[in-house]
Amino acid sequence: QPSLARTRRSFRRPNQAFSRTAFQSLTMDSKQQPQTTDSRNAAAGNVEPKVFNEPHLPDALRQAQAYAGTGGHIVSLPELLAARANADFGNEVWNNWFTTVSEEIVFKPASKGKPVVLFVHGGGVLTSDPERIERCYRSDGRGMTSDQGSFRGAARLTWREASDLLSGRLPDGTGFPVYPFEVFKKGIPELPRRYAVVMDFSLAKQSKSGYESYEVLKEDPIFICRAGGVEAAKAYLEKSQSRHKCTKMGQWHPFSRIDASVPQGRITFLAGNLGGVGSDGSGHLSGYDSDYGIGGDANIHNRGRFIAIARCLSSSLTSLRDLPFGSHVSAEAKMAEEMKTKGVRIEATEVFASSLAAALRQALWTTHSGFGNTKDQPERRFKGFVASLPELMHARVHCGGGFDNAVWQKRFTANTEQDIVKTPDGKRVVVTVHGGGILGSPERIEKAFRMDMQSMTGCYAAKLTEREALDLLGGKLPDGTQIPVFTYDMLLKNTKEAPLPQRCAIVLDYDIAKKSPRGHVRLAYLRKDPNFIALAGGLQAANAYLNKVSKRQSTLGNFPPFTQYDYNVAQESRVLFLDANGSVLGSNGIVNMGRYVAVAPANAAGAIRKASFA
């Protein structure tokens, strides 16, 4: 058996004064006047930008909207260009690719009318509603245009949707101003967060789609509309050109190839790569690792990478972002020092979804999807993880502010499971797996919902196969991963309390585990309870958590699953939860919502939060 020793500047539009902490407006209600600069600044508190990177565009938009809430918003193309104009070239905002809540709508208002292009910033019919984007992906192909076989289809809109946009109205009744291009070009003193610019389609078609000179782009109608005005366009172009002293950048649109009689819309993207390589067209011209400029001709069926801005009411004392989730992290002093030299820091993120599998899938993705671009990719050296029960407890013990931190305010799902299995000699044992066990796979959780005799118990635990149970006793998981396995006696002999490996299993005799008291238990009893000690990751960890709890209460909820165990089933598994009142919930079924904590390396040197937004 293995030893328990160590195993292991101001974002602003030109002509407008914004504070350094901006992205500051409240979402505009249809009955309100559009918010101006002053009202946005007054409305904002602390704000925090965050990137939402997902393989499926509507998923990225959903998550960005949920993060922004009612007091924040998602970044539009003019806002993103302005952020770049005010950021240094080392910031992530210059060195990666982003989706925006800006869209370009083509519409012919009447049978004898002339077609127009509507540039909508701040959320239009598509970027205000992920479900509306989903409706583009119809199996019969009628939700998208085909663009003459270019495989870069737009979203097909109804005549009513397009007509309402042209009138300054979203499907939910939200109103916004629409400016004719001739008026917009002269300058609008205080643009609201959401607005639109309308231009004759014939004028838009005259702009070149491809790499164009900076001088031409300063006067280009499409670029002026995309940038948020003449002065905003000039500010971005001057900053962009100064990066490599090149003469051209990419601006792409579909207007020369589409049928303007079909109401349609696209979402606008801004390309970028590490260092802005090939931004003048000298490199490869397409793909997510190229800096091809502004993409307005992309397929509506796409990935998404939005920047959302949330008003942060929490301080460093109440946020879980910087908490130490796990002593195994802080124990690696050499690793921590190396992380600092490479501009890496560890950050925690709450991940919620309406099912355990969906929440775990998103949490696992979060552990490695948000670092961004760096030359030596240090995030591949510093692995992220989804917090287990000992790691959640450790964070609660070591957070500042008593019990005010967010880690104490909600029920969290732990990446810890308890499995009741039968040994080859017929004994029952309880195997507590920290850091991801058999149910550490979203796909394996979903298999428990097959509705057959082999998938789920009557008390909503996942049934395990004999092979899964036998392999687990030897430390082998279904994907072949090998984890260390400790007996409870080994845990007790660890008098120096060397940190447990981040991922491990602890085996306890079932007859001992089932004696764990159920209900709200006096803390003194739990200090001696083998099951609770195994859940906490050791005697010292259990006492540290109980000592913290004792500062506000004399009992703690302890709800092991053993009263719900069917002895005839033999093998089953449950995911554990840590409640807001401190309780350990071991008997909840897998038919449940999930709220995990994803702990991931973050780019401290070029973090998106270092860019100023307004």
C-alpha cells in the first residue's frame, strides 16, 4: 500500500470619459431611456470581466448571460475594440479570439423598398436569446441560409423579427435607438449600451471584404459602424497599426454573395492570436489561431467566446475565487514559486447546472479552457481540478471573514463519492473516493439514468457493476486511471498529517461506517467518527473543520447514506454535498442539481480583468 507521505487603463470610447472600473451599465429596460455615460458610471460598483469559452455558441452565451446577471452585460464589438485601444498588447484582449453581442442584419423592408444592413450592438434578436440561435440549427436546414454553397450560413429571420429590429424593438419588447448612418457618422454625443445603425445595402456592398489599408478603413462605412463611430474607428486603427507597423488589417463581410431579399443575420467576431501574427494577411487567413481581423461573414453555427461583465458585490474576503482549495496545493511550495515566475495563479470558479452530469462536465471544462494564449502554455504544467469534499472543507476553514465568504453561503457538490462495494471474500466496505472516482465522469453519471434494472437503485444511487467495484478496490477507475488506496487504519497512523494525494480512495469497513450518527450531531461525536474523518480527509482535517464550525454552532448535520442502503444490491455509489449550514450530505440521490467548484490556472500577467471596460 502507498504511504501517506507526499505523492504528489481606462476602457472608453473616444470623446467619452469612463472610469477605470467600467463596464458599468444596467441592462436597459424597454420603458427606460437609453443609459448614457454618466448614468452607467453612477450605476456601477466593482465590476469583473470574465471569458466564457464553449464549443457551442449558444452555451457560451447562456453562461455569459448568467454570469452578467441583471446588473452586468456582455461585451459588444465597439466595446471590445475600445478595450483593445486602451490595453497593452500583452493583454489577453489582444491575443485571442472573441465573440461579441453585435450582429449584422440584412433586410428588405418592403416589396419595392431597398434592402438595408442593420448593425446592432449590445444584443439583438440573436445575441439576446441563446434559444433563438438554437432554432437556426434545424435538421431540415431551414433555419440557416446556404450562401451559395459557401458553408457560411446566416440565421434566417422572420419578416417580423427583422422589421421590429429596424423599428428599434426586440422580441421581448426591449427598445433601443436606431441611427441612420449619415447621422451616426457625424457623431452621437452619448451612445447607449444597446443601439443600431442602419445603412443602405448598396453602400455596404461597396466595402472590400478582405485585407484593407488602415487609411481606407478609417473612412470605411462598415468599419465605422462596427467600431462605434468615426473617432472610435480611428482610435482602434491607430493602436492596432502601431503593434507591428503594418499597413493592412482584415475586415470581412458577406454582402457581395448573399441574397438580400432573405431576412438574415450574423454575429460578429473579432480575431486574434498570440502576438498578432499575420494580422496584415501575411499569415494563414482563417481559423481560430489566426489574427484575420473582424469577421462578419462567419457561419451562425459556430463556437462562442464571449466576455461578460458582472457587478461584483463581494470583496476579496467574501469571494471564493482566491481561496486555498486543498492543502496539497499550498504544500507544493516549489510549484507555487514556479507558477509565479511564469505568470500563473490559481483561481476558483463556482459552476452550477440543473443536473449533476451537466455541472460536472462544465466544471471539468472550466479547469482547462479559460487560460488563454501564452508562449509556453504553462497551464498544461499546472493542472486544474474540481474541488473534493476535503478541499471544500479546507477552503471553508482558511477563508477570511468568518462565515461571510461565498464558500459558506451555498450548498456545494463535492468531487467526492461514497461507494458501498462487496470484496471478493463477501465483506461489505465503504470506499470514499476524493478528487473524482467512478462518478467523476459525467458520462458515467448519465449511464445511471438508463431506466433499466442495472442503472439506479430505488433510493437514487448509481448501481455499480461487479467489475467497477472490484477494480476500485485495487485503485483502478473505469478509464484506466490508477489512484492510491488507503485503509482507515493507515489514515489514523498518519500522525504527521502529510497531505493526502489530490485524488485517492479510503476504505472503511461497512459495519464501522454504518454506525456514523445521522442527523444534527454534537461536534464531539463527529471528532471520533471514522466515517466523518474519512470524508474530511484525515483526523486533523476533520478537527480543523469542526473547530471552525464550533465558532457558530454546537451541532453539525451528518447524513450518511447507510439507512438507505439495500444490502441485497451490494454495489452502489453516491456523490456527496457540503451544505451552507456546514452539513455533510451523503444520502442525496444523483437526481440532483450540481454546484461544483472548478479550480484552474489563470493567466495573471495578461488576464482579461486587467483590461479596462466601460
